[in-house]
Amino acid sequence: MAAETVIQGTVTRGGQPEGGAYVRLLDSTGEFTAEVVTSATGAFRFFARPGSWTVRALASGDAVAETTVQADQGAVTEAAIAL
């Protein structure tokens, strides 16, 4: 009866939401696990297993940024990425 583990957040550039950016989820070994495209408000969401994850955002103009998060079972982990 464990709740889902969620990693979600927003991608911004210059303080504004970055819609249409690609956000990749990489496991603790750097292995590609999943990819989503941000909404018009820069939002993204992954359902993942508990553990350490790297969240990497890629956008037009070769903009790349990433952050590392620790996702806990049944929790929502927030990740804000600024390009």
C-alpha cells in the first residue's frame, strides 16, 4: 500500500517558464531512464523508484542544466532547474 514516488518541478530560463524543454531522468549510475517534454508552464513530472536521481534539462540554443535529487518512497520530490 505504498504511495507512488514522484519527481516533479519546473524548468526556467531567465526567470521565465521554459515550455518545450526536454527533461531526462538519469539513475545513480548516469543511465538514461526516461524523458518528458515540459508543459507551457515549464512543468515536468516523473514516477520513479526511491533513490538518487539526476534530472537534466535540455532546451533550444544548446541550453543544458541539471540537478541531483533524492527521491523517497511515497514522497513528492521537487526539482527546479534554471537554464
